[in-house]
Amino acid sequence: MVDRNRVTRRVFGAGVLATGLVGGAASGFAQGTPRRGGTLVATWGGGEPQACYVPAGGGSSPTFSSSKLFERLGNRAMDGQFQGELAESWKPAADFKSYIIKIRKGVKFHDGKDMTVDDVVYSISEIWKKYSAASALTDFTGVEAPDADTVVMTFSKPVPEFFFSSLLCGSVNYIVPKHVYAGSDPVTNPANNAPIATGPWKFKEWVRGSHFEYVKNENYWRKDMPYMDRLIIRYVRDPAGRAAAMEAGDIHIGVFNPVAPPDIKRLTATGKFVATPKGYEESVWSTTLECSMRNPVFAKREVRQAMFHAIDRNFLAKTIYYGYARPGTSPIYSPNKEFYTTDTFSTAFDPKKAAALLDAAGYPKKADGKRFAINLLAAGWFTENGKIGAYVKQALEDVGVAVNLSVPDRPTSIKRIYTDYDFDMAISNQANPSEPVPSTTQYFTTDGIKKGVPFRNANGYSNPEVDALVEKIKVETDPAKRKALVFQFQKIITTEAPLLPILELESITVASTRVQNHSNDPNYLAASWYDIWLAS
Amino acid sequence: MAGELASPAAPPRIARGSSRRAAALRLLRRRLIQAVPLMLGVVVINFVLIQLAPGSFLELMTAENQVSDPATIELLRKTYGLDDPVWLQLVKYIWALMQFDFGFSYRQNRPVIDAISDHLPATLLLMISSITLALAVGVSAGVVASVKVRTFWDSLVSVAAMFFFAAPGFWLGIMLIVLFSVKLGWLPVGGMMTIGDRSGAAGGVLDILHHLILPTLALGLFYAAIYTRVMRSSMLEVAQLDFVRTARAKGLSRNQVTISHVLRNALLPVVTILGVQMGTVLAGSVVIESVFSWPGVGSLLFDSVSSRNYPVVLGIMVLGSLVVIAANIAVDLVYMWLDPRIEIR
């Protein structure tokens, strides 16, 4: 049974995420008696979504807009504990091949209809399995509702409890109304642009190019919540425009890097704003560098290691991200208290070692000072990637590798990296939750090589040892043993170096000091914000 | 189109009374006929250019929806008509356009015309207000500079025109926001209306006008600078012509000569430029809309290009071309009204 005590004991052990998160409490945590009423205006560091809700996720923008309306079965608290949301509890069978989920009673959709086990069964079998969690539910065999309060999910192999709890809390693994979606194509259902859900906010209006307007759900199952009457999600394309709007008081809170780093310092210096990196522990972003195994040059592990030794990650963090980043050391990111380890192979900045490795690998400098030439692609969806690309080009040329850099736009980058495999090295980005399977492991396993599917194994790395290890991680139900396996995975990957995060990015929320109860969820962009309020 | 004047060598034909109306109708008919191949060219060129761009909306859509099954991708390709040869896709698109069907945006799950209709009024409002401002300021400042030539006022107008011509629109926009919204708090930072404003129709119009001021200034002042320079030199040139000297000799006051004789004739180059620049005003609005979060076609176009949402991109190009063609026809008609001696070929 997943209640607060048991999950803490079984899955997390002592301490878990609490250390360093709650300890340095953000100023967004509640101060005083919550004030009811009013309108909160929020924004984020990106553009308007293609639809308010995209069943497969569709990226951060629709996740931000839909997560205020929809809810999941479970949620993860800042202290690392899993807790029920639309589920009251869940527990595994003795063989871990099935899980019993108790559904919360008294929950209504925004149109007044009751949420039932039928909605849960439909959401899992038709939405999760086909769209939002397809890659995680490979061993899923079925779901049924034996009674009006219970849903049972079955699997062909044992499923670790941490994996299952993470699945229930997956950022877009929502419970959708069967009576709205059944019999339709969920991807093109008109309700995606005016959703009916169970969350604290009800959809009212979408003024395209401008904002969403949500109003308080008077029938919300959490008693007397939300505090505020209205939530506006406003879209401002230009970061400078967002900074000005916040300064003028038009926007109260911006998540996921709403303004440029210099503006963060300027706004917080006024004393009217706070900036916090909290609220991104379950969606840590990184900048990755990967070597295509399709280029024979990178067949030798020493060459791949040399590429990483040539790059000064501290320099990148300080100059390109103004300190809002830190060097990446492992495919599991440092905020991941369950699985991160420092016991990895180090490819720290050491150009001399890089040169020596290349010499030893059979690529000495030729008469023109070059060893070999590569095509480096920096995915242009983040401006910083182009700057990192320019640095990496110089750094590699310093050790005798000629680099042809290109920085294509988002669609072209996706096509060239994940469909055409048209790169020798690529600078890209990932955002991963704590559970490493499959979001992290699919970048390294052979079954992660899926031509045309982005954010998987594009470099063609295939290692039977890694594949076997990941299969063990998938089914190991003992938390301590599973943790040891993930540590082993990190050691192998950092040594093999087909793809490594060169930077862990620090995402920032900027909020007016009037905003209370913000940044209190480890994936705050995707949280429902049911308890946010605005001080007078 | 505007600017295609009768050769200076040929004696001007002066249309009078009802024949002027007939000439205008002839012009309108001719321009409309010319617009057909022009539009066809716009559609073909844009269609081909979009096809040449790497990446497709299908790839992006399957990426965002994590679709990896080749059979599903092939089914989607067929559903969206992408399995047809490019020439057939083009023919189908043109055929649909002839029936006023701009296609369907699968990314937004709605007809293209609906997607554009949500944004077009905002862009047209911004364009019209900016052009109006540019004309009003440009013509006035140009007249003042020419009347007060080689004085302090002339220098002031020239320096101001140079400044607004050189200042990038996005920079000017941000500076206006910092000054009037952040520091003084007089005007809104962005958007087209106050969210949740319930002040009724009249209040709503005032609210929109309030939001319109800064983006209009940011977009319009650049064009005002151009019109100022053109108007000044045109005024000075016309003032040297014989008919002006004759008007003065007949005893007309300086103001009468300036307004009734010089100004009207000096406007012709400004009107010519106005027609030519209609397309650049539309393009300029893309940047200004971004700075001011103005919910116009610019932001939709930006998103659509970024997501390779070809039906919407093409729809905007076609509608944008229609707006530019219509504006140019209007300019031609204004041209005829301003100078009856001229018959535009």
C-alpha cells in the first residue's frame, strides 16, 4: 500500500529528497494565512502550445497548460514521497506482476459527471498505453476494474514499486473522461482545446496568441481549494517582454526560465521578486553531447572519451549559462537522490589527456595539424546550444579535430539527429525524471534505436552488457539491489561515453514576492497549482 | 501596380468627369486580372520553397506524439496527402484554394482559415494604425522641414527621422515599454486587451486603443521617418516647379500655395512608397507582435514556420499577398485621384 509512511520506508530510505530541498525553503512557501480570491497571472519561458492538451505530452508547453486542468493518479511531493491524487493508494501483488489501485471517491469532472473506475481503465488502456506512457508500458498486459473502487494493472514481468509509482505520477499520465474521449481519436478530439477534467481549475477561454483563462473548480475534491478565483496563463514570446511584464506587475510568476539571466539578477535586486531553482527536481534538463557510432572514428572508446576530455564544462556553465548550470558527470543527474552516484568514470577537462588518447587510438596529428574531421550538429531549439557548439568546435580544434559546425532549427535538428542520423557529434538536450527506465536508459539501449523517434538512442550505440543490465533494472524489485544496478549502469555509460550530459541546467522560477505556495512540487511546471495564492 | 507611371516623355492624358470614373474602373479590372497570375505565382513559389525546407510537420508531429510505428506513420502520411507527388499536392492545393478552402491545420486540429481568422484582425489593426501614424507624422514633419528648410526645425526633423530610421523596431519597442510601461506605468506592457476586462463594448474599444499605442509607435515611427525624408525632398522639388511660381504670381498666400498646390503634388512619391512598403509593414509586424505579445498573424506565422505547419504558412502567405495586392490597387486609385493628369498603365 502506498501511503506516506510505507513509501518512505520501502522506497526512499531516510532523508531522500528532503535534504537540501525543504531545508533551504524557498520564499514561495506559504507565509501566514492564505488569502482567498483574486487572479494569478503566470507565464513560462516558451511559446503557446499547439493544443491545450496533447495526449502524448507534446512538449513542455501543452504540459504546462493541461496540468492545471487534469490530474494524475499519484503525485510526488518535494520530500520525495509518492502520494495519492486521484488514487487513494496502490500496492503491488506478492510477485510484483500486478498492482491494485484504490480510486478516490467523490471526484467529479468539470462537467459534473462522476469520475469512475471506467475512466481510469480507459485512460490507462487507451491514452497511457498508446500515447503518454507507451515506452514505459512495454510489459503491460492489461487493466481491469473488479469493483467500483478498484483498478488492477497487470504486467508480464515484475515491476519495481518505484517504477510503478513514477508511472502513476508521470507528468501527462492523466485521467481523462471516458465519456468525452471514447469512440474518438484522442489526438484530434476537439476537447483537447477546451478540456474537461478533474483538476482545481476549469477551462474558460483560450484567446489564441494571448492567453488561457481558467476559473476555480467549485466542485474540486480537495476541500476549499483552490484559493484563487482565476488563473491566467499568458504567453509572451520575448524574454525581455516577459521581464518588463513582470516588472510592471502584469505577470506574477514565470516558470522554466521566463527571463534572461541578467534580468533575473535585476528583478530580484528590486526586492519585489524571488528566483528559485526549486521545483525542477523531477524534470532536470541537461545539455548532452553524443558521438555517432556510425562514424568509424568513434568506434574506439578512447576517441569518444577524448572528445569529452577536450571540453571545459565549468567554462560553459559560467560563461554561457551565467552560472545557472553545472558540469554533468553521469547520465543520472545529481538532483536524483535515489540513483545518482559520483562513483563514475571521469572525463573531466584535460586537453593533454584528450590528445594522448587520440594518439593512442591511432589518430595522430597529420602535417596540417588535424587528426580527422567531423560534422558537429548543435540542435537549434535552445539558443545556448549554438553557443556551446561554437565553443566545442574551438575546443576540439585545439586537440586537432577539424569541426564543421551547423546549428539548424528545431524541425531540421530533429530530422537530422533522429531520422537521418546526419551527424558525427550532436549537441542536444534531455529532461529526465528520477526513474531511469525508460526515459534515461532508452538513450543507450539497443531497443532505444528507433529511426524517426526523437529523444531516444540516435547515435546507434549498442552494447549487450548495457541491454542486459537495463533488463535487470526493469524487473529488480528490491530497492537496494536496483540502486546498485543503476550505479553499475552509470559506471559503464560514463566509461563508454557514447552520450554524456556535459551540463546539468538549472531551471529557474521567477515570482513576485506576493505569490505564495509556489515551487513546492518537484515538477512544478506540470503541477496543478491548487494551493497557490497571492498575498495582498 | 503603384509607381508604373506614364512615361515623362509622353504628354499626360488628363481624365475628366465621368471618364475618370471609367478610367478607374478600367484600372481596377486590369489590376484584378493581373492579380490572378500574381497570386498563382505566390502560391507556387511559396509551396515549392516550403517543400525545399528540411523537416516536415509530420516528422515533428510524430516526434511530439512519440509515434514510432512505421505503419502508423505511413497511415498519417496518407491521411495528410503527403504520399502524393509534390506536383499533385500543389494542384490539389490550388484547386482547394479556388474554392476558398485554405486547408486544415493538423497540428492545431482546426481549419487553416479559422486559425488565421483568430489572428488576422489584430495584424490588420496594427498595420492600419501604424501606416496612419506614419503618414500623419511623416507628411506633417516633411512639410514642416521643407517650409522651414535650413532652419533649426529642419535639422530637428532630419535628426529625428534619421534616429527612427536607424533604430531597430524590436529595440525601440523594448525602450518604449521600459519608459511608458515599466517606469511611468502609463501604458500596458503588451497584449491586445486587458485580460478579463468586462467594461463593455465602448470600454473594450478604449482598452484596445490603449494597448495599441506602443506597438503602433514601434512599428509606425520607422515608416514615418521614411515618409518624412521623402516628403521633405518632394516638397522642395515641387516648390521649384513653374505652376507653383505661377500660383504665387497670382497672389495666393504662402499657405495656400503650400497646401493646395505643392502638398498635393508632393504626396505622389509618398503614395508610391506606401504601396511598395505594404508587404514590409506586414513583415515588420511579425517582430513588433513578438515584442508586444500582440496576438496577430506574426506570432502564428512564427509558430507555424517553427513547427513546419505548412498549411498555415501557405494560408498566411496567400492572405498576406491578397492584402498587399488590395492595398496596391487602392494606392493606384489614390494616385489617380491625387493627379488626374496621370493614367496608370
